[in-house]
Amino acid sequence: MTCKIQNLTHRLVSLRDNSGQTWHLPPGVTLDLMDAEVMDNAKIAKLVARGVIRVQPGEVQPEEVRPEASEASVASAPERRRRPGAQQAGDV
């Protein structure tokens, strides 16, 4: 799951997520981060308490749930192209 972090101020806000990456949010900009990057982060909690940023739960990304490849989708995949002039094993 993701969450949205919005800068509520009129100045640049820098914050660090749990993995150590620093994000610089211009005024009014919203950033999508994974929940794991925000949960139990004392610095982010402090910015929320001061009214500097807002953290809102996001929606589940459709990419996160991927169906398994079926035989029909594998069969309909396009063939790989060879380079022009490339020889196959039997073309000697």
C-alpha cells in the first residue's frame, strides 16, 4: 500500500524516509510513498504534529496484484526478431 505526503507550507520541506532516502517537497506538492517508508518514523510524525505535512492513506496500486501468466498470453506473445544477416545454427 502507498500513502500520500503533502507539503502544507509555503516553503520547501525536506524529509527522510525509513530507508534513508531524503525527499524535498516544494510547497503544495504531494508525494506517494510506500507505507513501510513512513510508519514508525519519528521525524515524519513530528512534521505532522507541527502541521507542516499531511500523511493520507493511499489506494492499492493495481501493479501490486499481478495475475499469473496464462498459456494463452504466452502463446500470443510476439516472436523475437533476429538481427539482419544473423545465421541460425542450421544455416551454415
